[in-house]
Amino acid sequence: MTTTVLVQRTVLERFPGGHPRGSWPADEYAAAQRDQGIAARVVMDLSSDQFLVVTDTPTQ
């Protein structure tokens, strides 16, 4: 038997891909969220040229 878990990804914040500091602002924001207990990570959205700070939330 296979169990499927659906995950909804929530975008917490967006940062421009062309920022002079690169992904650092997004990384710093994600680290601050993790310090508060939120499992945040940074992904790159190539189509919009943005760094996204996301969290995955299991859905039922």
C-alpha cells in the first residue's frame, strides 16, 4: 500500500533575483523564520526571477 501526502507550499516573502547581494536577503529572512520555529527555505523562481522564501504545510 502506498500513502500519498499532499503538501501545500506557502510563499512567505519574495526578493528580486537581481538584488546586488544576491540571495542573501532571502537567506537572512528564512533564517529569521527558522529561529521562530517556521521551517522556511529559499527557492528560486526562474520564471519571475525572484527568490522565494517558502514553507511546506501538509494538507489533509
